[in-house]
Amino acid sequence: MARTSIIVRSQRTPKFKSRVVRRCFKCGRGRGYMRDFDLCRICFREEAQQGHLPGVKKSSW
């Protein structure tokens, strides 16, 4: 879980476009972020297993 101050700082509008920091909206994690779902890899996995993400299912072969 990211510190609250880091989450708040990342939500501010940056001075330059290249300084945008994308974080998971659920837990605030900055690494392993997936833009398509706005989630980190850990939250993505939890949500997908619970069936909360439409069109995502566990692969098997």
C-alpha cells in the first residue's frame, strides 16, 4: 500500500505531460500498472478471479 502523500502527489496535474505518474486506483501501487484497467497486477488478478472485469477470464490450455 502506497503512502497517502505519494498518492495525493500523483493525483495533481503535473507541470509537464511527461511527469504523469499512473497508479492503481484501488491500492495506489505504481509498479506493475495496467493502463487498460487502471489497476496494478495484484488488484487485476483479484478482480479477474472474482469476475468483476468483463471480458477477462483465466486462460487454460
